Amino acid sequence: MALTLYNLDQKAHDLVLEFRETGALKQVFKMRSTAVYGLERFWGEPLRLDGHEQRYWRETWKVLQEIVALAGVTLPNSSTGIPTTAQLRTITEELWNAEKVDQRQVSLAVLLQLCDAMVWWTQRYKTANDDLNTDDN
């Protein structure tokens, strides 16, 4: 079995760098907190946001999809608007699929590591003038 590099840290770095100037970086702390509650909560969180914050969450989900796809795991696509109740139910049922427990656990572990790396890069790029504390929003 060959070693496969998933470039998790590099992808986290790129996400943080892309959103550094938008003011959305404080969302990374919420991402990390939300990730422990499961994929469906993480997937659904951007539904209550707008602008750069919503885009940051969705881009993070897309990166997660790309990473786990390399391991043969398929996650549902992120919503491009407010889903109907039926669409929301379909996505959550797909994420809760009992037949894919192993895939869900792997995806969640990758998401947690991705968020941890994003928190690290956020702190690395934080300057004395940045307001990245978790008390806001």
C-alpha cells in the first residue's frame, strides 16, 4: 500500500489565506466547535449565514469533499441557497446513512483535523490588530 498525501495542512492554509481579508476568519473557531456535533450540523451551519462567512463554510465543505473523495468517500454537495425542507431532509438522511458509518467517521475525523489546521493557520496569520476572538457572533 502506497502512502497517499492528502495535503490537509496546505488546503487549510489556502482557505485561511483566501479569506484572511474578508473578516470571515473568526468563523473558523465556530467551525471547529460545530464539527464535533457531526457532519450534518457542519453542513447546515452556513444556512443561517450570508456573505463571506457563508462562502467560507461552503468552501471548507468543498475542500472536505475533495479530500475524502481521494479515499473513495462521497459527501453530498453543499447547498447553493436555502434548501426546501425536503432537500434538507434528504441531505441529512444521506449524512446519517447507517450503511456508511465508517465513511461518516472517517469524514468527521478529516473535518476535525482540517478545522484544527485552519485554527492553527488563523492564529499564525493573526496580527495584533486583528479581532479574531470567539466572542463575536
